[in-house]
Amino acid sequence: MAIKLLAEDDRPREKFLQKGKSSLSDSELLAIIMGSGSREEDALELARKILASVNNSWNQLSLLSAKDLMKFKGIGETKAISIISALEIGRRRAVQQIPEKAIIGNSNDAYMVLRNQLSDLRTEEFWAILLNNNNKVIHVSQLTHGGISQSIVDVRVLYKTALDHFATGIIIAHNHPSGSLKPSREDVSITQKIKEAGNTLNIQLLDHIIVTQNSYFSFSDSGLL
């Protein structure tokens, strides 16, 4: 059957079968995830409208909650959950692609390791990259997750994790859901506490990275360590 004779909701699927997944546009992919549209709009039209509302950015779409998505006519709870689940699968796949024994040579290397875990979150999380003598990554660990404005890390837990993995260097990181790259007083304070504790244990704090959706701030690059 020619594509033009198919129901609108079936056209992206037919294109997928005929030309492959890479031939699909973002709106066609989203239409397949949703499965159907509303009485007024087919799935493809609805997908275009949703993507247009977030400037056609998957990153921005990933920030929407189920309630946000359900504001679109034709998106109920089931479709909203399907969309969010698909985006979460993509995020987890990206996390699993972190190369083992990656070498951290600068702040951008550290940011690249952690951006998929931290950039799209609505609450703060605190992570650590543990390194050996050659600055190779030996372990990446989530230490805490908290509220919208703050996530407190226990210095003892951080260094127990580092000692368990025989790390000689660490890079700590957390996200700012607000999008601000400016370190708070609490950020500066906890960084100094972690640095001082590391000096005692002979485990060097190499950097503290603040991650937002599109960028990062490095304490080391800014001379704050």
C-alpha cells in the first residue's frame, strides 16, 4: 500500500519499515512512541506541536513532567509515560556508553563523563569520579540526591568509596537544576572540606564540576581549588 493511502498515524511506521530508522524525523519518531493522536490531530501533527513547544530539543522535552505533557490535547497519562520512558531509555543508554578506564586530562573530560547523568535532572545529585595514579577512571559513583536547590554529600561516605576503590584522585560534581553556573557558598564550603579531608588521606581533589543542561563550571579552571 502506498504511504499516501495509509492512515496518518501509520505513515511513520511504514516509513520505518521501508527506509529504516535513520530516515525518520524527530516528529516521526515521537509519533511512533505516542502511537496515536487526538480527534483533531493525527500523531504526526501532535508530535510536531509538542516538539515545537520545546524548540525541537530532545533535551528540553526530557525536562517535561507527565503533567506538562498531559496539557497537550490528545496526551493522556499512558502516552505521557511512554514519552518519558523512551527518553529515560535514551539517557540510560548514553550513561552505559561511558568508556571504561577513560583518562581525565581536563575539566571537559570530566564533564563529558557525567553530563548524561546530571544535565537533565530537576533535583540535585552529587557524583564522584574516582581516578588512579594515571588519572584513569576506575569508578563513577552517585553519592546523594536531594531537593531542587541542594544535595548534601557526606564527606565520610565519599572517602570511604574512594578508599574502597583504591583511588588516588577524585573529581566531584553536582548539578544546578536552576541553570545557574555560579557556585553557592555551600558549594565552596563543601569543596574546601572535601579537599582538606583528601589531604589527610593522601587522595587529591582534582576538581569540582557544576553541571547545567548545556554547560559546566570548573572550580579548578576558575582557581578555586
